[in-house]
Amino acid sequence: MASLRQTARQLLAEAGYPDGQGLNDLGLKLAFADTPTNRARSEWLVNNYKQVLGVDLALEPMSSSDFAELTRDPNTFPLLARQGWCADYPDPQNWLSAYWKSDTTFAQRQGYKNTEFDNLVSQADAELDPAKRMELYAQAQKILVQDLPAVFGYNSANHYLVKPWTTGITRTPQDTNWPGSVVPQSITIDTYMQ
């Protein structure tokens, strides 16, 4: 089975851009809001495009306000841009309905609309049976990934060290400050272990 790198290179060649040749003449730029973290991530991404695919991308840093303005309208949305999303609560609704349903601000900015996707997430949002609800979201997610309105690059992960005398931590994917920050009332400190 071919690696992702081999597959990507093959697809580029089939599209008429072997080893990125020709694409480099297009002057592709990666737009991003210029913060230290965004700059480091964008530089890493551009370097990987060069190493893995032979494609040169220029960096297009700009102020956060200029970047926000540019990405508000599908007519001015950059061809390549780095954006991120952090869910407000750990549920598929917050990743699918709140973000990609065609009546949401983000989907409109991306120019994304799929009636079948919208119908599935609307049904899932109203469904009371948890298993049926998750199945509807799973169907909607398949449509979204097949439509590929954006490239989903990575998911951030937080790593924590917890002292052994700290117990009762209920972790969720939403913990961004410290483990258990979403449900802190369950945390206890066993002072006898200190």
C-alpha cells in the first residue's frame, strides 16, 4: 500500500504538477494572523509542503484584524489560510452543526452548503435517543469529509502531569487550562499522600 506521501505525489503528478513543478509558478501563499504561535505553525507547514511534496508556499502574515476581515467573505477568502476552532462543549453538535451547517457564519464564510448535511445535523440536533443521534452525526460527518470544504490539518492535544495525591479528575476534550477544568468539583487532594 502506498504511503500518504507517495499518494500525494502521484496525485500531483496526475494533475500535471510532478514534484510540485508548475505549482511553484503560481505564487501560492499561506495567509495567517501573525502571532508567534501562528507564525511557528505556518512556518512548519510551509517547510513540510516543501520537504514532502516539493511545493513552495510563501508566507503571507498579516495583522489579526486584517486576517479576520479577509476571511469574513467567501469572495475575499484566501486560497490558502490557517484557521482554528476550539469547541465550546464536548459534543459532535459543536463541531458539525455549530460550525458547518449552511446557516452558520463560518460555513457562509467558507462558502459551504450541502442540504443533505444540513438535514442530517438538524435531525441529530433534535434527536433524544443518544445512539440514533450519534449515528446521524456520523452520517453528516461522512458527507462533510467527502465534500472537503476545508483541509482538516490536525487536532491539538494537551498533556498534563498530575501529582498522585490529586484524585477525582474528570477529564474532557475541553480541558485547556488544566485537567478537570470543566468539572472541577470532582477533584480532591489527598493531604495524607503529600
